Amino acid sequence: MRERDPIAARLDLHGLTYDAARARLDGFLLQAWHEGHRAVLVITGKGSRGSGDGTLRRAAPEWLAAPHLRSIVAGVSEAHRRHGGGGALYVALKRKPRG
């Protein structure tokens, strides 16, 4: 994510089940893209005791690469420490076509 793209929206998946988190992420990304946002923050958490092996943390990159999101997700990177570090992801969204 380029520094010039401010974080336009945030989604916190803490406390959600696997299925609920995936559904919430899909809806959030589609809505953000529809609204014309270019960069969003997805907070997955790091897992139990900050170990980095959390279910949502491991699953989120796979979810973001899913075929139905390929047309809107431009890239994914680990968030800066101030935004959650290993427990959060920056998601860059593609430009919405004009028209």
C-alpha cells in the first residue's frame, strides 16, 4: 500500500468465528470498493497470547486471494506496528471503473 493512500475504513475481526469473519470481510471489502476506497485496514488479531498463529490471521490472506475478490483487491501487506503489526493487514483496492 502506498503511503499516499490513507486508510479509508477499518474492520476488526476479533471475537468472530471463522465463518462469520469471512462473511464480514467479504461484505466489508465489497462495500469499501463500491464506495471508492483505495486502502483499508483489516484487523485479524495475532492469535492466542500474540503468538501469530491465530486462525483468522492465517486464513485472511487466503480469503483475500479468493477468485471472487480478485477483481477488487490490488494487494495485501502486513500493517505497520502503529496499526496492529502482525495482527493486521493493509488491503489495497483497485480503482472502480468509471461509468
